[in-house]
Amino acid sequence: MTQTSRLSAVQASYDTVAVDCARLLGGDLEGRPLDRAVLNAFAEYVRGGGGGAVADLGCGTGRVTAYLDGLGVRAFGVDLSPAMVAVARRSYPGLRFEVGRMAGLDMADGVLGGVLAWYSTVHTPPGELPAVFAEFARVLAPGGHVLVAFEAEDGVRRLEHAYGHPVDLDVYGTPPELIAPLLAGAGLAEVARMVREPGAHEHGLQGFLLARKAPRGPAA
């Protein structure tokens, strides 16, 4: 499958499930204290680094964007699926949501205090992650942070049904030992990582990796 056809399949699948995804996942963070702790720490790092805006890339229905907003972070969402963006706008009318691609963001260099990729890289083959992480680094300001959440066991599984609908998706597991050097290769140095056991309806270990773009050096 070419990159273009894969992205088309991902977009079509999430357009199909958008409404039911919002209905079924609306309160999922309430039962995941470790996930909330990771997001809370990310928000604190962003605020401590100057409090720049945070892009929630692959924001889906906007529930994590809204969570960050509740932590005092200036968060906005970007998603490949127009239907997901439409649901997010209806659900959180006070926040900004845009249609866009992680590997080709419509943003200037160095404008963000943080980038969140909350399970949004799981449909990206590992060979394409360097380009995605390079784009994260491009839009981050010096000293900015990125948080990536991902399925942490190596392998790929086929997903043909989700949220009560047929879908056409491959889900890639990427262990932290793979994610960390790919981020480092984009100039994003690891700050911390966490791996937890799977919760309900999850497949295998779940990983979280926080990284930072190097701060600007002293002026000559």
C-alpha cells in the first residue's frame, strides 16, 4: 500500500467511526490514572518552558485536547479526518480544531511550546516515523516538549472492525527502544518514558515517551 492510499484508508476509516468513537471514548481518561499523570506532567513541562501553544496531533474527537485545556495549556487539535474534526468542534466549541497531516503541518517553524501525539502515530509504519518526528521538531520552539503515546509491543495487527463499524487500518506496535532513537534523530532528546500493562480493550503494553527539543544556546 502506498503512503497516499494508506492515508486515504485511515481518513475514511476515522470519518466512518467519528460519532461512535466520541460516544464510546468520551470518559476513557477517568479510568486511567497513569495516563492522566503523564498528561499532567507534560502540561507542567510545557508551562515551565514558557507556556507556548500545544498542538494535539491526531486529536480525534478532541477529548485529550480539552483535557490539556483544563490544565491551563493553550491546546488546539489537528486531525486527518474531517469528520473527527467536525465532532471535536461540536463537542468543544471553545477550542480550535483543524484538518491536517502530521507529516506536513501548516505551521511556521518553532511556534509551539508542545506537541502531543496521543496514539496518533500507531497507523504510521516505523519507516515513516523519522519524517513525522522531524516535522514535530520543526514546529517546536527551542526547549519545547513532545509527548508520544503508543502501543509498545513490536509488530503489526490488522484492524477491520472498530466502534461498531468496518474499518481498513493497520496498527503498528513500536517499542520505546525504537521510538527513543527515532526522536533523538530528529533532535528530540528523551526526558522520560513509561510502560504500563494493557487496560480494558487494549492490546499489549502501552508506552509513553516524553522528549525535549534543545533550548536555544546563549547569544554569541
